Amino acid sequence: MRLMFAVIIKISVIPEFADAFIEATLENARNSILEPGIAQFDLLRDQQDPSQFTLYEIYRSPEAQLQHRETAHYLAWRERVEPMMAGPRTPTKFDLLNPPE
């Protein structure tokens, strides 16, 4: 059985769009955590550089991540925030060795 996995996504936002990015991303997070395949979905903001954000997502399976990318709320989020980004998102996947219960 494959362990749950985490995805950490680094996002650089054009500073004047930070508030709009937060609003859109929190809306996406609220909907994402309702998906049965998602165990955790957090938005983090860098204290040193407030234009830098991190998404911390925990998936129950690889299929759950693929399903998430097809949801209406994710697609709407992606379309809304892409013009706010200073560059491409940078995702990294990790095996989760101590999954939440």
C-alpha cells in the first residue's frame, strides 16, 4: 500500500495582487479540504517576503491529486490566480512518513 504523500508548492505573487491571491486561494482551500482524497490543504505566507506563498497539500493517493486537478474549484482558482503570479509554481512531492489519523 502506498503511503499518503504531501505536495509543497512554492508560489511567487506580484505584490499588488497578494490580497486577491489570498482570497482566491483560501476559497480554493475551503473547497479542496472537502474532497475525500485530501487530508490537509494549507496556505502559508513567508514572514520575510510577503509576496512568497506555499501551499501544503496532503493527498490520500495519487488518484486523489489527479481528481483534485479536475475539480471546478481548482480550475477556477488556477485561471483566476495565474495572472497574479510572478513566475511558474514550483511543486515538490514528498512521501508522508507520519500521516494524520
